[in-house]
Amino acid sequence: MRMQDLGALATFLERACAGAGADQEATSAVRLATEEVFSNIFRHGYGDRPGPVTVRVDAAPGRITVILVDAAPAFDPAGVARPDLDADWVERRLGGMGWHLVREVMDEVRREPRAAGGNVFTLVKKFPAHPPDIQDI
């Protein structure tokens, strides 16, 4: 995928969430977090140059898992300090707000290094699973 594929990625995510029965809140969270990680890969990992990114979505009732795999330099978001939200915005240190939002809206956020170089980011969102509608016969 390329940065220009962000719109197609959003459509793909919405379909996957709908297929899993996710509500609008969960769908919005998945989109926000995935788009943020995807954008960060290109902006910071590849420096706005082209580079491979594979996105896989595992959808199940009550749970969406998004896995993004890149070949960018190793980056562990656990090392990104949480922003001081109580500080005046003019005095606040730049950066880190995106990863803060990702952590806030997702239930699990993990990063693993790839053996061949790069990163594997895993984002998990849980939501109430709705039983299928029962049809009267």
C-alpha cells in the first residue's frame, strides 16, 4: 500500500467492522487508530518515500484486530512519552499525541520487530457482540 491508499484503507476497515457487527464507536476507533499508525509509517518510518505496508484485518463478533507490517526502521511506540494534557498547548512538547490517541481508543496496542527488519503493529478493538437476528418461521 501507499500513502495514497488511505481512502481505500478506510473503506476496507469500515467494511470489515460492519462484517463483524461493530458499532459506530468501535468503527471510528479502528479507523482513527489504523489511519494514525498507517500515516506514521509513511511520515516517520519512510520519510514520505514509498515503502511496503501490508494491512490485515481479522474480524470476529466482538473483536477487530488490525495488523500493519512495514519494512521501515525499527520504532517502538512504547518509548513515546504520553503528552502532558494538563500543560498549556503552547508549552506542550510536540509529538506523541497520535500514539496517545491510538492507545486511548484501542484495547490493545502492540509492536513487534520483524526478523527481516521493520515493524509489526497490532491493534485490537473489542466491542459488544450482538447475537444474530432470529427470524420467525
